[in-house]
Amino acid sequence: MDHFAHSPTTILIINIVGVVAGISDAINNGYQSWGPLFGKLFFSFWVIIHLYPFLKGLMGKQNRTLMIIVI
């Protein structure tokens, strides 16, 4: 993997971990914590969606099924 792939991969991993951590924190803290979470989730999903073509190219294809789906 070359140097150009490290930054987008790191950004994707941080955003995916942030989504999981935010949802689990909101589940643990109750109803009042869901409001501020929606803005953060929107931005995280926006970043993930815009980096999805990079992720798709990074993972490759396996019998016309994306490898990210297989994993």
C-alpha cells in the first residue's frame, strides 16, 4: 500500500469507529443524547459515503461481490 492510501484509510476507520462509539454512547445515556448525535452521525456518514469509491477500489472485487460486503 502506498503513502496515498494511508490518509483516506485512516479517515474511514476513524469515522466508522466514531459512528459505532456514538451510537453505543447514545444507547447507554438515554433519550437526551440522541439529539446532538444526529449532526455528528450525518457528518460521519457524509465522509464515509464520499470515500466509498476509494474503499471499493481498495478492497477489490470477488465474483462481482464487493469484498467489503464479504468481510
